[in-house]
Amino acid sequence: MNKNRFSASRLKADLNASWAIAKKDMRIYYIKPGTLMFGVLFPLFMFLSFAVGKNAPAATLIPGLISITILFSASSIGPMVIPTERRVKTFERLLSAPISFYSIILGKTLGGFLFSLAIGVIPLFIGLIWFGTQIISLLGLILGLALPAFCFATLGIMFASFPTENPGDIMMLLNIVRLPLIFISGLYIPIESLPDWGQVVAMFSPLTYANDLVRYALEGRTNYGPALDSIVLLLFTAAFLFIGVRLDKKFRK
Amino acid sequence: MNNAIESINLTKYYDDLLAVDHINFEVKKGEIFGFLGPNGAGKTTTIRMLTSLTKPSEGTAKIFGHNIQSETLDAKRYVGIVPEISNVYDDLSAWDNLMFTGELYQVRKAEREKRAKELLEMFGLYDRRNDKTKGFSKGMKRRLTISMGLINNPQLLFLDEPTSGLDVQSALIIKDVVRELNQKGVTIFLTTHNIEEANVTCDRVAIINKGKIAAIDTPEKLKKTIQSVQSVEVAFDNASPKIMKELENISLVNEVRKEGDKFRLYTHDPTSVLEGLWEYAKTNNLKPISLNTLGPSLEDVFVRLTGMNVKAERRNFDE
């Protein structure tokens, strides 16, 4: 009989462990050069290289900057932390503790989530203070920051399931996905201006819905509506988590 | 329930490679149990299965009666693990490493602070508790790793090569603590390459070779199984290492090994070898400064059971 069953005390223990893992990751990895490079500087320069020189008011660029910052910062933590911990064998310390694997995954996801929230509010404040950005929907803004942050953190965790001890290997794979996402998700070219096939492709990008949600919160404009954006982001999150756990089981013999 | 560990047909395949082959053994509560074997014999894979880091391909094991597959978390709760590599967080202080591990094992704050203080004092690290461990020596990191393995007051401690490559001070502290823990009733599962360490530390040892348990018993009983391997150990005051070949020619000597400034002559008849050795010394004008007859060591048992032939391996290496 399998006794690895769910109970309230076990859930509490797992949540406490997740929080301990997230706190530890924040202390150790947030100020590592690799994290700052891929999580902060990379999205900023990527955005500036495409936005500078465009004839658009600065305020209209802020939602895109927030989305791209959240994408890169949230998805960078897992791929930085997990391979590094594999290399120095501290990941085994987590795996051998009396906590569920989901607790470890949640802890690692929380690390990316909180990091990207902290980084994602910077362009928001810049917009609010200097460029006249306005908050049209506070709930939309909270959802537009939190749901993409969680979703992209699980995207990073999913890629980090590949059994390597080198963060660069994961970052390379991840960038093969992240870089095309920023061109097909309506950040630089509005979805409605894309050709038909482009609009279809955009529907398969979680960044499309993240950007749509932030645009709704700050400009009141939306293609899909905040409810659908939120639901699709949650579905992407569940899919990334599911695939990540399956990949980990497959690779960790 | 008298067993801390019960391995039942525990088996692990890595694709087609059979790393651990249906092994069965028990470790009794309160024992120091040595797990010996050459590199690649299956020691680490066995530990990884017992600590739920790797899933068995077949069979299972119980930790204090809890099945490692169906009651994984309950089984893990009893256990402290000290892996071969000291896996501490270099960017955290010694204190924070212990606090984090305590949180993972759900040790309450007041209890983990009390326990951390005790452990750091026990391992001589309390004065360095606030220093980041990246500045620690190998021995200090090893001591901290063991402290982290003990933060949850485990009833069973897995120690993988605890003193390998350490300075004398760290090795002595660790040996003392292991003995002390065992006296308090903690079961120790020890893997080591240092066979003499296993000989003087362990209540029982298992020797694993090519994924199978080759023998399992107390060190003294294992030695009795190869009484035919006895030896005469001699040191001369002015001998050159070149005399090894000549010593091998003494009647009834099977093999000669040089051990430091001593020569060890293996035989099944030490009395006859002593006579031959005396003749040889007189003829060659050599003065023996120490002479001992020795029974088989645990290392001899290990060599016999694992089929390790040091000379043959060295020859292969040279070629």
C-alpha cells in the first residue's frame, strides 16, 4: 500500500520547505553575475536595441518592457540555480530530505517568481514616474505581473530538468525558445498588424497573453480579454510544470 | 523490529549494466556497519537507493520498517546523509547551512538553534559559525557536512568515505564523534576505502563486488575464513628494496610485499618461513630489527574476495 499520501501536516511541511528553498536561493543566487546578466541586463538591452529610434511615445513601450523583463528574469533563475546545484551536489541534499519533489519544484519556482516581480516593477515605476504611464486596472496589473512571473519561472524549471551541470547549456536551449517568443508575441509589432499565419503562431506563445494582460492593465487595450489571458497563462504554467516533472523522472534514473 | 535497514533483493540496472544484483542484507539497530568494495562495485548505487536518490529497478528496502518506495518520506525522516563530496553551500555561513538543513527536515527553530550550537561545538567549528564556508578547509567542510547530516537527530547515519583525504585533526574528530554517536544508539552505515578504519570501527562489514554481496560478517570472523593467508613481517636495519626478489625465493613464501621499511612475506606456514628467513639474513649479513608473525588482515579478506590482484593491476597499468 502506498503511504506517500497527502495530508495537511505533510502539505504544511512541504510549503515550509519550499519557502526555505526560495529564501536560500534568493540569498545565494540573486546577485550572481550570471543571474544579473541573463535576468536583468539581457532583456533590457534586447528591448532597447529594438525600441530606440521607433516613433512611438515612450509610455506605449512600457508594457512590452515589463513583459520582456518578466520573461527573462523569471525564466533565468531555475536554469542558473538547478544545474549549479547539481554540479556542487547540493541538489542531492534537497532530494534526500523528507519533502516531496513538488516542494522542491515549488521552492525553485518561487525563487524565479519573486526575482522577476522585483525586477518587473522597475520598468513599471520608471513608466509611472517619468513617462506618464497610468494604471487602468489594478487587478489586471497584479495578474499581469504575477501570472506571467509564475508561468515563466516554471518555463525555466522545465528547461532546467535537462540533466546538465552547466547553466550555459540550459540558457542556450532556453534562448532558442525565448528569443523567437519576443518577436511573435506583439511586443514590437501589434498582434493585429501581423499576417494571418503570424496571428495563429502568436496564440501559441505565453508571452502574447502576458503582454496582452499588462497592456490591458496600463492602456486598457486587449486582444483576448484579461480572463482568457489569465486562464491561458495558468494552463501554460500547468503544462510546463507537468512536462518538467516528467522530464526529471525520465532523466533522473 | 530490530533492523535499521533491510535490503530485499535490491537491484539496479543502468540500461543493460547490472550495477547492483539482487542484494539481501540487514543492518541491526545500533550497529556500525561497514560497506566495502572496490570502485564500481555498487556501493554508491546501493546507498543512493537506500536514501531514495535512485529508484531500484527491482526489489526494495526498509528503513526502520518503512518501505523506501511506498513510504519514502517516512523512511527519509529517520536518516542523516553524509555524501562523499562535502555538499555545503559555499555562499552561506556554517550557521546558515545548518539552519537551512534544519528547515528542510522540519526541525523547529528553537530546537535547530540549540542543536546547531551543540554540533558546531562538537566539531570545533563554533568560533567560525558566522564565516562563509567558501573559506573553509576541506576538513572543516567535511565536519560541517557531518553536522548537517545530524541536525535532525537521525537514528541512522549514512557516512560515505567520511575521513578520506582529511587532515589528522579532522579525521580524529570525526572518528570520535562517530564512536560517541554509536554509543548513544545511532546506527551507522559506513562506506570506506580505508579497510583498517572499517576493521577497528565496524561491528560487521559487508564486502560487495561486481554488484553482489561477496561476504558479510564481523571483521574477526571474516579473517578466520582465510587462515591460510598468514604472514611474517620483517624489517632489516640496512636492507635495500632490491632484496624483495630474493625473499620471494625463500621456501614456502607465496608473495612478498614491501610495506614502508618492512617486508611482508605471505605463507601458510610461518614457522618454516621464519627458519628460511633466519638463514637468509645470516648468509647476507642482514640484521633484523623487528620480526612479527601476523594473521590475515581484513584487507587480505578484501583482496581475496574481490579478486583484486595489485601486482597484476599495476602490470596492466604499466603496459
